[in-house]
Amino acid sequence: MHSYLTVSALVLALCSASATQAQVTIDATKITCDQFVHHKVGEPTVTGAWLSGFYHGKRDSRIIDLQDFKENLSKLEFFCQEEKNFKLPVMQAVEQLLGAGK
């Protein structure tokens, strides 16, 4: 029940924040590690939540493990902070690190 409330609060916070800003569309396949870790496309946690939902949807998984999400987000941020990975699309980084594309 606690995880459900946390996820619900996150969704409400995202909706509230987006209501006060101009509408912007982003092609998620073009987001680079540099843009991700340096907050150029928003907060990494928000982008990470979207990525998590995308890959869970591809696997037809309806389970959200918040501990796994936090660990995977930390791995992704650490990987993307390395200058050699700045130009790598973040979705490719996720697939490299976590095998999420399979």
C-alpha cells in the first residue's frame, strides 16, 4: 500500500508541475546522457520514471519496485556522468546497463 501511495503522489506531482509550464514535446530517443544528467530535459528522476514506465510497458510488466527503480536510476546517472558517454542516447545507455530493450 505504501508503494502505491508513493507512486500516486509522484504522478500527482508530475501533473501539477506540467500544468504550470508551457507544453513541450521531446523525442525520448534523442535525449543524450549529457542532457539527462545535466537537467537539460528536466529532472533526471522524472525522465527516469518515464523510461522505467516505457521499458516496463515493453515487457508487459505492471509491477513497480521502487527500490529497483532507485538503484537503476543511480546506475544510469553514474554511467551518464562519465564524459565519454555524454553523446550516447540515454535509451541506449539503459539498454546497455540494464538490458532493458530485450
